[in-house]
Amino acid sequence: MTQTKKKATKSGKKVAEAKAAKALARAEKSVRKARKAVKHSSKKLRAKASELRSKTERLSATHAEAARELQSAKASVAVTEPAAVLAAPPLPTAEAAAPTLIELRGRAKELGVAGYSRMNKAALIEAVESAPTR
């Protein structure tokens, strides 16, 4: 009985070794594929980085040229125009902003509007405007 057990153990080891060898081969193949994918994506990234670098250089040159033109324009305007013209025009006044949803819900609660928590902003505005004031 011990000999059959030994034979079974030896054949079991061989089967396990064969399975392990197959698994190792699959893992090595996956690693090769992954390395190839990384190499390919790295090429793409380098190409994209090069493209972005050239765009940045062009934009930088354009910006520098525009800054020089602006400086020369400011210098020529400062000599010929009075200082009052160089002042920026006044900003338009801000109109009253529409109330937020939270503000509208608070107002609806104060007015006793039923179902205000489920209403959207448009419905709340309408309900608050049409509700009798307390």
C-alpha cells in the first residue's frame, strides 16, 4: 500500500509541476504583453508631450510678441492721450441676483406654502410670488 501511495504522490507532483509550469508560461506571456503595451503607450505619450511642447513654445512666442506690442501701444498712447482717457470705464452695477433655492425654500416655509420641499426653483418662485404675505 505504501508503494501505490508513493506512486500517486509522484504522479500528483508531476501534475502539479506541469500545472505550475503552464501557469508560469501564461504569466510570462502576460508580462511580455504588458511590457509591449507600456512601451507603445510610452511612445504615444512622448509624441503627445513633444506636440504640447511645440504648441507651448509657439504660444509663448505669440504671448511675448503681444506683450511687446501692448507695451509699445501703451507708451504711444501715454504720450498722445491725456491720462483721463486711459482710466478704465466704470463697471456696470450688478442687478439683484435671483434668490437661491435655499432662500426660496426658507421664504416658502415662512409663508406656509404646502409641499415647498419637493418643488423646483421655478415652482418655488411662482408659489412664493402668489402666496399671501403673513
